[in-house]
Amino acid sequence: MTPELEFQVPIDDVPERVTLFADVILPLPLPKLYTYRIPYEMNDEVLVGARVLVQFGSKRVLSCVVARIHEQPPAEYQAKYLLEVIDEKPVVTEPQLKLFMWMADYYLCTLGEVINAALPSALKLSSESKIQLHPNFREETNEWPLSGHEMAILYGLKQKPHLTFTEVGHLLQLTSFHKIIKSLLLKEIIIIFEEIAEKYAPKVVKKIRLSPAFTTDEATLEELFNQLAAKPKQLDVLLKYIQLVPLLQDLSLNEAGLEKNLITSNPHLSLSAINTLIKNGVLEQFDTVVSRFPMLERGPYVMPELSTAQAAARDSVLEYFGEKDTVLLHGITGSGKTEIYIDLIQKAVEAGGQVLYLLPEIALTAQIVTRLKRVFGDRLGVYHSKFSDNERVEVWNGILSGRFQVVIGVRSSVFLPFHGLSLIIVDEEHEPSYKQHEPAPRYNAREVALIMAQYHGAKTLLGSATPSIESYYHSLSGRWGLVTLSERFGEATLPQIELVDVRQEGLKKNMLSHFSQKLVHAIEDTLHKKEQVILFQNRRGYAPFIDCNECAWIPKCRNCAVSLSYHKFSNELRCHYCGYTERKPNDCPACGSTMLKTVGFGTEKIEDELKLLLPQARIQRMDLDTTKKKNSHQQIIEDFENLRTDVLVGTQMVTKGLDFEHVSLVGILSADSIIHFPDFRAHERAFQLFVQVSGRAGRKGKAGKVLIQTANPNQPIFQKVMENDYMGLYEQEIAERQKFRYPPFVRIIQLTIKHPEARPAENAAIALAKALTDRLGPKSVLGPEAPHIFKIRNQFLQEIHIKLDRDSGNLKLIKQQIQEAVFQLVQNKEFKNTRVVIDVDPA
């Protein structure tokens, strides 16, 4: 909060002019806050949490967030004046600022990196920001008086579709012109955007209404009917309009008009008659800008009555909330956790609080939003990366204004400006998708949510059918509350899980490409019963790679130490790490042979082969390649829900929390690749994936079946999956982690050293490991070593892992020592091109 300032009044009663300074957070990776002097006339305008414009360096103009206001000038440099106040009210709340500072400290990054990730780009202005005419602006109807400078900008935008801030400065011959920009924004003459690709266009709806000349009284309207009596097609249009807009009851309803497509889409009305009425001035057409998040009407929705088990679980959660801030809800798949969430959200909203509902994947939001908007209507906001930047700003402002009491979103939602947050729900809390990898801050939204709740005085509910080992440990140790829901909702039972030994099936000639006959027959039987199938393959694309039968040549990425994956639809080879692509060759570049074959299989190949095996089946694929467009997730899910799709083939997207009534068969095609992975969490993740995808089968009284194809059915993990034995997995994992020093018994910090050349990367890593060992001791520092994929985006990699016991003392001091060692390394001329990435709690 802004500190209270004591103003001393001299004897002559003339107030002393107090010089104030503002510490600001610039959206740059700077280790410290930067201080600016506040002009006297702005003393009362600058607020903590509001944005201001400043000059940084000789030419750059940036917007930044005020973190602190005080009277102490910086000792190291002469403070420049800040240029302009952007916001009359803060856009970042006090709890947000505290959270951002915690994130910078905990995840060993800068506050600028946090604020850069937190704010939608439309809230970040710079000298390279661009302006364009507001799409709704009409010069002939503009009622605002314009100054000479404003007219000059308007003229400039007639010559060019957009101007950068730098170009505006040259046009006006001014160094400070931001008040003029602000004035045009308030008059809705211009809008600001960052990139042409993100160019803002408000949602515009074409409407029609009766010309005001015909709505003065009922007599005038009756005269219009008489005039159109001989023109039945035009009369039909007028009658339809009056049916939809009841003017005879209230003539003032005409002002709002009617969406034009409600008339033009009617097959019984003549389009030419509509256009004639507009041309003759009987109807007038106009555009209106509407919110992308229109006010939603609640209902029709009846809150489901919780089962006895659900109600008991809900009551236990509330009881724990009386004494603990965090509760873990361990509910098996299909147990009805979502109904418990909705019940708790409704209680929080009725008490006047705000709620954040976190999901790990955008794909899940479509189903959940449909259910929640029936309950909470226009009080529900949605926030994820598929939204345009301007849609994200609209949600941001809606939370600040109090319009949205409930927000559902993915990990970036932890940055939103809540002011009355009382409950956070983290669904599928075990999911690695909650971890941000690039760029900084490399945060885990689950952990951030816990701190966020602490700063807001809110409660946190973590939910999962397969909780992370760390979360379950914290619950059993008494740090968090633990509530278990061990029966499925309604009459549903857990699915029957069966292993298919593909090695034996191959010897018996029972494999049809990558499908066992048992799986194909099960799919055919399921479709015959008018039920649906989900097939899970944890790899996208057509094939992991291609190779030459003659010389064994395999195409490699130019930038990374990986083979290129083949994507048949686009007929290209693609790197899944850097995005590099090239056309698939017709012959081998090494030996000239045309004997090139694909090796392995991904979701695209599964879809392709399934269409040949089952030509009558309607098959869709859900992976990163098919869900790039904004609403593609929602469309695929809607098609499957509405039985327009028989078989859904997908990657991990299909495993997480989706609820489909008619799915009775799930097939897991390549289980072994998930188990054999060089990661201490490999068995935990495999169990979670198998159980989660299995849980999609058998809902609402229908018995489900799961077929897992494996070359090694004797793997112990399969027995635990078949018995849904989470406790068996937990006990095995926790014993191994204690023995070999892994979380939750230690904290891990991973340092990745990057350099364009291999030897300097190795030398820098050795030097850094020695510096860290000198500070932390040999027990805590492991490595360096090159990772399995040792080159990505033309950078050679080395890794160092630091393990810190939970009781290792002052964690903040240890992290400072790590930062000092890294800083000294990159300052060394020998390692000048070296970059070190610090990842706290790597996933």
C-alpha cells in the first residue's frame, strides 16, 4: 500500500513541496527495481500498483508498475522524471505485488520477468507499441472536439493503417505526447496493440431496427403497415421484426434493435425484401460493439444433489478448512469431484468471495465452463492462452471491477488481480502441465496457488484421483487435510483392465499393424453397441522418425540433437523441440536409395490406420497439431459429446478429467514408452496416466473396459494400475525417495548451462560446479553431466543438480549463494557467451 506521508506546514502556512520517488518494476530482466522522480503535479496521481510511462536508457519508453512510493532519492544515479500516469486506479493489487516478489525470490528470477509474464501484452506499452483507428470510430459521427495534435494523429492514421509510438513522436515533433494518446483512447478514437498479428478488433455485431421516423407513435406504425400491404414479402419482414422486438408493447425497445442474422437466416423471409427495406429507409442497419464475454443467463441448471459419499467428503473438506488452509481431496476417477467443487464454489460466492478454479489443460475448460456458466452466469470468467490478448485484458479488468466472482483457467490464472479471493481449487493437482518451463519465471502453479491463498487469506483445495507423491506425503504428515472419496458416483463401477501382450500377439500373427486383434474386435463390438472409444498414444505426429533400409540414414534436426518426426498430413519432417521443418525426401540423401520407411507410430498414424481398418467409423484426433486454432479443443470435445465422433485418438489431452457419458472402451497403445523414461518420477507419472485415461471408461452405470498393449505385461506397475492400488504405489515410491534423497525429502534446483559450442559449455559447467561445491558442500552438488538430449536450438547443454535437505537451514541464503556463483561465472570473460538457466523444483 502507499505509505502515508507527513507534510510539515511552515509558519507562513504555505505547504512544503514534497519530492516523491517511485520504485518501478520494468518488464525487463533487471536484478533491481529502478527509481524515478515523480513530478510535483503528479504527486497525488501516482499510486502503488498503477502503471506509469518512463524513459529507460536514451531512447526506450516503457510502461511499468509502481511498486513503492517514498522520499529517498537513489544514491547511485540521478533519478529521471517519470513521463506519464497511465492508470487512475491500480491494475495490480497489493496481494499480487507480494506474490510477484515471492515468485522472483523463490524461483530465482527477476521481478521484471515475473511482471512480464503476469501482464497481458496490451497492458505493457513501449516506444514500439502501435496505434490504429478504433474499428468503431466514424469521423462523420464523432462528437468529441479534437485538438490540433489529435487531428494530426488522425490524419496520420488515414495515411497508414498503424503508427508506432516513435512515429507519433516524429509526426508531432514532440518528445512527450502520451497525454494526447491517452485522450484519444478515452474518446475511443484509437486503440493500442503490440504486434500486427495481435491486432485488436472488437467483436462487432450487425443489427437492424425500424427507422425512428416510424416509431414516434402507434399511428405512424399503422400507416407503415398500410403502405406495405401491397408488398407481402416486405410486410412479412416487418411482422417478423415486430414479433421479435415487441414494439406494440413498448416503442422504446426499437432503439436496441435486433441482430441482423436473426432475420437474414430465416428461410421464410426474402433477403432482397430485407435489403429493399434498408435501402428505402424503413429499416436502418448499424454496428454495435459487444463484449467477448456477454452477460450469461444462469440456468437452466439444477444443482445435482450430492450422494451420501460426496456430501460426507464436502463436509470433511469444510471441517478441515476450519483448522487448515489446504486440503487434498483424493477421489477416484468418476467419483464426482466436480460436483463437490461446484457446491463449494457456490458457498464461497454466496459469502461474497471470489474463487479461482485451476485446470491443467485448455482442453478441460470447455466441458467445465459449460457446466459452471449455467450456475454462475455472467459472474464466471475464463482465462487461458488461446484467448487473444485483448480478451485476456477484458477478463483482467472484469476481475478488478468485481464483474467476475468465479474464474476458471490454466496456470497463468495465478497472475490475475483478485481482491476478495476466498477459495482456490487446483483440479488434477498432480499434473506436470502446471509447471512453466520457458521462459522465466519457471513456476509451478500448484505451489504458487498455495502462497497466493496465504496472501489473500483464502483456502486451497487440491483434487486428484492420483495425487502427486509430494502432496500425499504432506497430507499424511498432517500439514494438510486429507479427504478420501473411494466410490464412483451413481451406479458406475471402475472399468475392467486387461493387458495385451503384443510380443506374444505378434508371434501368433494376431497384430494388425500396431493394433492387436483383441483391441480391434473390442473397438468393433463397442461401435456396434453405439458406444464410443478413446485411444491413447503418448506421441503426436505420424512416426517418431524415418530411416533408410539400405544405409540406416536418419534425418536429424539442424539445431537439436534429435531425429526429425514425420508428419504425414503436411508431408514434412518436424523437430518437436525447436520447430525446424523440412520436406520429406523421396530418396536417401546419403546413398540415393528410395527405400525409406517410417519407424514407430504417433497419433496421426493411429488415426490413418484406424480409418483403413474401420472405414465406417467416424474418427477424430486430439493432439497439439489438431488443437492449434482458438476453438478447436471445444469443437473436438463437442463433436465427441454429441456423438458425431465414434473414436477419439489423442495424446495426454484425452487423459485429464474429461467426462463422456458414452465411452465404454479405452485403449492404451504403447504403454512401455511411458514407463521406461529417465526420470525419478517415471513410475508415478506412468501410474497417473494409465489410471487417468482408464477413468474415461464406464460412466453413469455403463461398465467400462480398458485394454493396455505392452511388450512386458510383468511390469509391477501394471498390477497396481489394474487394482487401482494408489497406496501400494505411494508406499513403494516414498521409500525409494527417502533412500535415494528425492522430493519430498529434499528440494532440487537444476542449473542448465548453455553455450553455442560443446567444449566451452562443459568447461563452464565444471567451473560452476566447483564454485557451488565450495559454497554448499559436495553432498549437495551433483554433476555436471550432459543431458540425454545434449543440444537444443544450437545450444550445447550441461546440467548440474543441487539437492537441499528440507532442514538444510536458511534456504534464502543458499539461493543467494547459488545466484552469486552463477553471476560470477557469466561475468568471467572466458565464459562470456554462457547462459545459465535456473529451475527451482523441476518437474
